[in-house]
Amino acid sequence: MTLDNILAPVLGTLGRPLREDDCPETISGWDSVRQIEIVVALEDTFAIELSTAEILRLKSVRDILEVLHGRGLSVGLF
């Protein structure tokens, strides 16, 4: 499972590859509602419960990868 596969249904088609520096400022559809959907998608996909601190860290694709890797999960961008 790749992060691109997990986020595509939430963020929709970007028309370009997902980048590590992507964040709400670079993806117009990434708003507060999508943020919640991202958290739910990550928790459902990996059968985990993110802590409040981890959720607050999720401000970019890079942050998401770092949190998941910190959990010992092997997930790549593509």
C-alpha cells in the first residue's frame, strides 16, 4: 500500500504526482474536512489509532510519512 493509493480517494485526482512537500497550501481540496478524512483513512488502512499529537503533526505528505514510519509502518509515496 502506498500513500498515493491511500490519499487519492480522499484528495481526488491532482493531475500530477503527489509530492512530499504537498500540503493544504499546494492542494486546493485539502481542507479541514479532508484532514479528518485523511486521519480516518490512515487509521483504517493500518488498523491504528493516531494520537492527538500525531494528528496535529500531519501538515504535509512528508509529515504523514514520518508519523507512519515512526509507527514502524513501511509505506512509500508511490
